[in-house]
Amino acid sequence: MEINYEKIREAFKGKAWAYAEQLDSVKIGKWDGNKGFDFHAQLEERYLLLLRVFDKDRELMFTGDRCRDTEEAYKTFTAEYIPELADAKYLIYGYGNGVQYDSSGNYTVLREDRGGVIRFPGKLDFPDGKSMLRLGIRNYVRYNPVPVLPKDEDNAGLGLAASGAGALEVVDYAYTGFYYDDGNEVVL
């Protein structure tokens, strides 16, 4: 996979989150300006399938030899196709059997009862002892006027009062950050 480090440096002058999918693992790390990436274990670019570098305003997503930049992607929409933004915070870890810190203090190790382990960069400070971590996702949605179901009486039993009408559709999404369960953002 090709990573354009110059594009990352231009897009993120300071810190940003990094999310990497490799053949054998998923890693959460940080981008620290010119210093580069900081992951718990070495990032193996030859096994890399996807890399997202993001903050609350922008995301670069690398797959194969392509890079999708949310700042550039939505400048080309026509007036009738401009998507609305819908931010959400999805639970990625919650109520496990332990929160530990590695010996260096640079990573938080989250262990779930089912056996999953997340090595999160930095020291997490969970409010009220609730060890829940959420991933912020910005959904780009728009109204699609194409009917979802044909307009007839058979749809009435489904509780679809607006059958025969269009629907909202998600046209894309981007990561925006990490959040505690109380909604506060995890600081980079």
C-alpha cells in the first residue's frame, strides 16, 4: 500500500489519530506532525490494508494506491447533492474486566471479558469508573427521492406511513475522534 506522508504532513500540522488495519491486526495510534506515527507495535506497511489519519475536522483514508480526503471529496458536489452531516459516537469498548497501563505509561491496555484487547495510545482517565470508549463517526447523508417501496396498501402493515417516498442514505462516513461515555473527547 502506498502512504503519502507529504499529504499527511500538509493535512495535519500537529497531532491526529491514526487507525490501521493490517492483515493480522487493527491498531490505534497517533500522528505527531513531522515525528511520524506512534503505534504500540511497529506498523508493517507491507501488511497494511487500510490507514485512516483523522481529527475532528478532516480525515485522510489510504487504501491500495488511493487516498480519500474528506476536505476535497465534498467540494465537487452539486447543489442538489450536498450531503448533511450527522455526527454519532459508537461504542467500541465497554465494561471490560480491566484497565491497565503499560510500563511506559504511554498506552492504556483495555481488556474485555470476551478476550479482546485494545492498546490505546495515551493514558485514558475514565469518568466515574465507567470504562467505555466510543469512536466518533461523521456520517454524510442526503435525501434520495427514489421510492424505497412501491406505494400500495401492502406497506401499511409495516408501519411505513411514507411508503412510496424517498429516504435518507449515507453516502460516506469519516472518523472524527475518540470519546468517553460521558461525551467528552479523548485529548490527543
